Amino acid sequence: MTVAFRERAESRPDRTPLATVSRAALMQNAVSSQARTYSSRLLRSDAWGHGTDVVVDVLSEAGFTPADPADAAAPDPVDPVALFGLPGAPAASTPALRFSGAVLATKNLRAGEGVSYGYLYRAAADTRIALVTGGYGQGVVRSLGGSVAVTIGGHRRPIVGRVAMDVCVVEIADAAIQRGDEAVFFGDPARDEPSLGEWCAATGLSGGELVTAAGLHAARRVIA
């Protein structure tokens, strides 16, 4: 048997995951940097999905200026990995972008029933699943199914089955999870949120590639 969620993801405006960009984290990372200039590379793809306007504004406030590529004596431009707090950044850097979805619905799943494309995942025992906003169309790479977990209510819940275009399926067992609950894909490990590094390990992609895809295709919110 298989289980299907009848609502179509594209039929509702609340199906878009959220990329939350922290000005405070960007400022902290900028101030910690030894650089005081930035290159045009930093602003590619809308500042790696973080938003060109907010990144330039923060850097200007921190005293940065655009680097002159013809000036060989100019200080080294700020490293995007350090500024955005991506995997491989100095320990003092904090992730500047948090990627999250929301629970759309929950369902019971009986032993042997499958979910998502090809029904690659079938429940070993009776359990419950949640449909969560965010699919490969918004940067949740298809290979993440069965490889990483999201955080809902402070607890890790595995993504199961293949990731769909606009949604993914999360096994929640007997947890008290309901429609509207936040599901954190990645954020700040210091706050017990999943790390972007887990996505890098599961997909073979760089942190820059993953955070840019998420930031460009999710709804973006800037916080202080």
C-alpha cells in the first residue's frame, strides 16, 4: 500500500520555505574578519542568496569598501565562507542564513506502506509522517531524502523517501506535531539546529552552492 497527501503543493501560497538572514550574524562575522574590502564575487547570485542590499548595507556599516581589482596593495577581500558562516569558516563565524519549512499535514503510516516518488521508503512498523514545505524546487536537494533530519519542536526528525518538487516527508512517530509547526532544515548548530555541513556531507555539494540555492528560491526574511 501507499500513502498520498491529496493537496497539491503549488495550489497554496503557504508552501514556500523561509530563508531567514541575520544582520547580527553578518555584522559579527564582518567585524571578526581581518579584511576591510569586498570583491564582486561576494555579490554573485544576490550575495549567495543572502540578499545583495542587506549584505552591502552591513558591510558599509562595518567600514568595508569595494575592492579595486587593479590595486595590488589593497587588503584581501572578505572571504564569503567566513562572512556567511558556511562550513569551513573560522570558529568565530556564525551561520547567517537559517532555512526552515512548516508542517502542512500529518498522517498515520502503517507497516509496509510507502511514501513519495517510487515509494523507496516503506515503514518498517506503524508510524506517523508529516508533509513539510520545501522540496528540490526550493533547494532541498533530492538526495537528502533518507540522509538528513530536520528539527521540529527541538527534536531531530528524519526526512524519508525521495524529496518532491515543493515538499518533503518527515517521519515523526508519536511526537505531538501539528500543522503549522516549524521544521528547521539547517541553521546554527550552537542552537541545536541541523548544520549545513550535514547537507554537504550528504550531497557532495559545497556550503556555498547549497545556501545559495536555498536563499534564492525560498521566501526571504531579514532579522536584526
